[in-house]
Amino acid sequence: QNVKDRMKREEDIEDVDTSAEDDQRRLVFETDKAKAALSGVSTADIAQTMRMALDGITSTVLQVPGEVDPLWIDLRIDRSIRSAVNDLEELYVRGREGQLVQIGALGKFKEELENQTIYHKNLRRLVYVFGEVAGRPPADAIIDMQIDRLPDGTKAEAAANPRPASARTWLSPGAGIPWSMPVGYTVTWSGEGEWQITLDVFRDLGLAFAAAQVLIFVLLMFQTGSRLLPLVMMLAIPLTLIGIMPGFWLLNVITNKTVGGYPDPVFLTATAMIGMIALSGIVIRNSVVLIDFIHHGQAEGLPLREAIIRSVAVRTRPIILTAGTTLLGNWVITLDPIFSGLAWAIIFGILASTIFTLLVIPVVYWLLYGGKETEAASPSQSEK
């Protein structure tokens, strides 16, 4: 109940509910053994009569022509009668000597609370608390609620003026709504629902992203015969983040609108992570082409500086045209509600990576290998 109340007070969290059941009452008929014995009625007779009145009893089967399955005929008291205790007490039960005795004269109905369902996990009792986040990243809401939690057993006082979500940042989280749990209780925010699935998906995609980088490095290492040159080529991969992260922020600034009273932002979803993995193989092509042209220029006898300048000058237009076709191809996917994150990640990532690759890769290559060429040229100049 404490977690439920705190989630209800958190901004943009709706439909908060728990797996705990409300108190359900049931009626239990307690037989007066002495009165039942004097009337010649057993407890089994009373139970059978009550079962017939409430659940019904199958009396016969109706064979309908043309029907494959038989139609069972059940006898049951009308709902209006079996829903009232006074009417149930007026039901008659037949004694052993054939006399009819009202059930109300043989005992009384007692009201009790129905046993609730108890959920267990790892031999511990637990209760699930559910909530739907509308217009906010779930991580933001969870962090804000965790920041506001006081030590267990602490008495929490209601906050007069909680901070709105717009005033919170990653450096200053929390809504200022203190809450606490009794000693001995554990709150696990991941749960087993959508948030846990999100964490698992991002974890698996992160491992897949790392594995893709390793495989790309190994492939380039065997192709170039160097351990340093593949790292220069792979600089285009982190450059995609320069476009993806600010790109999603700019997209929300421009296109974010209110739907049903709630914000409708575009999140960096799991499909966007898939787009980042796909970009690893797309953007590195530009680095490979640039460095390959530099090597061709050196093979033709050009100085390293001239080879770098010619490589960028010759390959800029094809690289930009290739990036443009990729952007246009993914533009259609932005209209899909599920895979739009993938398309936006590719668009923002390849746009920034293409621009920065034409600048960063040649500069880094010159910083690494330009000095060697200068040192090789210096002895020949001294001999002259």
C-alpha cells in the first residue's frame, strides 16, 4: 500500500494497482447440532440442500434434434432468492421422519473474510504493484521515487509542494515526496513486467553491440595486418552517438505534442539500439574507403599529406550520396510506431558520422602516421 500510494502521487503514472485482493466476505452456515438432532436433520442434509439451492443440481438431459451435444437441465433457486440471507434461512430441509424444517431454525449464518491469494517467489511472499508511465521514461519515474525513499521504519510526512517533473534533472532528481517501508520489506522496481523486459533487452543488445565491435576489429585486423589501423577506422562508430543522442533530444523538442493530456515523446527504445548496431557496419565503410584511397595515393608516389587531401576530395561526394540514399530509405520507417526508433537512430547517427568522419579520420590518420613520414624525409634532406 505504501508503494501504491507513492506511485499514485508520482507525476504521469496512471492506472496504479496491486495484486492484493480487496476483502471479500463469505457466509458460513453453522449448524446447531442439538436442534438438528432433535429435528432428525444431519449436517450432510443441510449441506446438500444449500448446494442444491446455490449451485443447482442436474435433474435430466434434454435431447434436442439436430444437436450433437446433450442439453443438461439444472434446477436452481432464482438469483434474487439465493442472494439474500433471510430468504436462504426460509428454505426447508426434510428430516429423517419426513417433516420439513426451516434451515434458519437449525443454525445461523456467520460472516467471515475470504482467504486471499498469497504469491511467492524464491520462498518469500510478495505483492505486485502495477503502473503505466504516460509521457515519461520509466527510468526517470523510478529514480525519482527511489531518491525520495527514507530509511525503513522512518515516519514520512506528507510533502506540501512536490517538485514537478519539468523541474527535475538527472543531476537533481526526486519529487520531494518522502515515503518509507516497514522494516523487513524489500521493494524491487524491476519486477517481472515491461520494465524488467526492457532492462533485459537493453542488456542483451548492449552485449550484442560489444560483440559486433570485437568481430569488426578482428575482421579489419586481418584485412589490414595492423592492430592500430582498425581502431582508426572504428572511430566512426562512436561518432554516431554524437548524432543519435542530441538527435533524439532535438526530435522531441520539435515534434513532442500532447496526446490525451500527456506528452508523447520519442524514446531511445530497443529498436533504436538495433539501429546503433546496424550503424556499426554502415558507417565504418566510409573510414575504410578513405584510408584505402590514402594507401592508393601513397602507392602512386604521393606524399601522405597530398594523399589524405586527395582521398577526402575524391570520396566526399560518393560518401555523401551514399549517406543520402540511406537516409531516404529509412525515412519511410519513421512512420512506423514500433520501428521508428530504429530509423531515427540510423538517420541521426549516419548524418553525424558522415560529417565528422570526413574530418576526424583524416586528422587522426595524419597525427599517427604523418610524423613517421617527416622523420623518414629528414635524413634525405640532411644529406642534400
